[in-house]
Amino acid sequence: MELTIRIIIYAIIVLSYCFSLWLSILNYKNRNAAIPEEVNDIYDEKAYQKWHEYNMANFKFSIVTNTISTLVFLLLLITGFFPLINRISIDLVNHYELQVLFFMGFYYLVQYMIGIFTSYYQIFTIEEEFGFNKSTKVTFVKDKLKNLLLTIILGGGLVYGLASLYSNVSSMFFVYAFLFLAAILFVTNLLYVKVFVPMFNKLTPLEDSSLKTKIVEFAKSVGYEVNKISIMDASKRSSKLNAYFSGFGKLKQVVLYDTLVDKCSDEEVVSVLAHEIGHNKHKHMWSGLLQTIIQIAIYIAVLVLFFEVPVFSKAFGFSESNFGFALVMFTVLMTPLNIPISLITNYISRLHEYQADNYAATNYSKEHMESSLKVLTRENFNNLTPHPVYVKMYYSHPPTADRIRAIRKVK
Ligand SMILES: [Zn+2]
């Protein structure tokens, strides 16, 4: 039985790896497909050549990192790393929740070290070479330390909470864990712009300008109250552009990247904002929230399954069910389970993007919505010809050509 479980788990890991590799290759091969007419003016020949090189660099990089992380995980499983850190944790502390915390801490440390090397390479080699990187090594180190601190506090709190729920209310674990995770999600969402963003970036209120007047005028024309518009100094890390809405109700605010304001005309920024208001008017955040709640329920069910069936832990050298190890193994089983989940959630998300584009085109301007999409695509160096299967699996936004085609059809 234990051997069968081991074989199944190894098969899941290897097959998931092969599946993502297959998708990447499929998408990479599609790079030479004919450029759709809607987007053929985005890059000039020289820029497109550069995009091809960028695409290749990222493709190779993703294969290398994916291979390394899969190999490392298999190695940890085969060499008995997990029972080892479990014994060390038990020797170190007496307290059950702390043992789980130490166990996860050791494992996280391995992941963190790999993460430092890969993100360093990505930022200072690939992004740097193609001129997107604006970050310095000091910012990088600071970011990593702040991330580590946040993970220790939030991730540690989460693991501690789950472990303590499990040891205290094990029969009702599913219900309590669900409420616990949903509450954490809600609070972090609420505090995102107030607490977490300022740890990494500076937010300044948009000062009075022609842009602000145009934003306020448009918002008023569609009966939308803009509580707060902030500019985020995204340019200290990357030249890429974005904007988003955050929070609920009265705490809701708009965050514009300084890079967006810099590269777009006032009208283009307003159209990006109109798109965001479109999401809001269609109440997309509620369906997003519902999706997350369903996902949390599925995740906890998988976690319970791993913990309730001791053979999963025994197959990898434990004498009984281990909560920390169940948490680790849960991430393995989530990979194949995430395939149907991503297909559905990304499908819904792309549908919402069309609706938001439609809202902006109808209520503001087709022309500016289209041109802002082109600026975003160009500055973010997006793929003009992603493979349709890759899009279905990974794209939360439709490819630019599809979005422009839909915008042009708006009456
Ligand atoms: Zn959107």
C-alpha cells in the first residue's frame, strides 16, 4: 500500500511537471504565428525582434526554474528530509503547534533560498538586459527581508492557527479552518493598500491636475464616487505599467502606477480607470470573493484527506499522520487539482475583462480604450500570439488582439 502511494505521488509530481512543460513549449512554438491585424502596429520590427529574444529568455528561465524546483522536491521526498526535520522539530520544542511551525519553517527555508537565486537572476539578468529593471540591489535585499518578515508573521500565524485548530477541534476542523481562512483573507484584502503596499511602495495622492479633473468628471458622469486616487512609485522597481482597485465600500481606492501616468495620455489613463469602474459596476469582486471561498473549501478538504489517511505520511517515512507534512503534500496534490480550477476561474476572469472593456468603450471611449491597451501591451512587452490552449490555462486576461476585436464591435 505504501509503495503504491509513493508511486502515485511521484507520478503526480512528474506528470504535473510534464504538463506544464508541454504547455510552455506549445506556447513558445506559437511565437512565429501571424500577428493579428488588430495588434500589428504595437511593435516595430526592431522591438518585435527584441520581444522574441525576451520571450526566449523567459521560456528557458521558466523551464530551468520549474525543473530545479521539481527535482529539489523529489530529492527532499526521496532522501527522507521531511521525517528528519520532523525529528529535529520534536527535539527542539515540546509544544505541538511550535513543532509544526519549526517543521514548516525548515521547509520554507529551502524554498526561500531557491527563490532568492531565481528572482535575483530574473530581475538582474533577464529584466535588466531588456531594460525593464529599475530596481537596485539594495531595494532587492530590502524587499526580500520584508517578504521574509511578512511570511514569518503571516504564514507563521496561519500555520500556527491551523495546527492549533487541528489539535483542539479536530472533528470540526473543516468548519473552523474554513472560517479562519476566510476571515484572514477578508482582513488582508481590507488592509492590502493600507498596510502591505506601503511596506514596499510609497503612495501619494494624485495632485490636482488636468488628469485628476478628467478622472473626477468621468466618474461623476457615470455616478461613481472615487474616494481616493493614489499614485504608486512602481518605477523604482520596474518600468512595467498597471493600475488596480482595492478594498471594499468606503475603504475602496484606486491605485495608479506612476509608470502608467507617465506613458499614457490623460484620456488613456481615464479609459484604464473606466475599465476598473466597469469591474466595479458589474460587481465582479463579489464573484471573485465567491470563487476564493469555494477554492478555500476545496483546499481544506484536500488537506483533511491527507491528514486523515495516515498512509500518506507513512509512505514517506513517518510513523503516523503528520500535520506539517500534510500541509506540504497538499501543495503536491493541488497542482493537478488546480488544472480544472484554473480553467474555470480564468475563463470567468476573461469574461469579466471583456465586460469591463465593454463598459469603458460604451461609457467613455472606444478609441482611447484601444490605444491604452496598445500602450500597456507594448510597455509590458506582452505576447501578441499566445497559444490558445496556454491562454485557456493561464490567462486571466484575454490576449490583446481579442480584446481590441471585441472593443471595435461595441456600438
Ligand atoms: Zn480588468
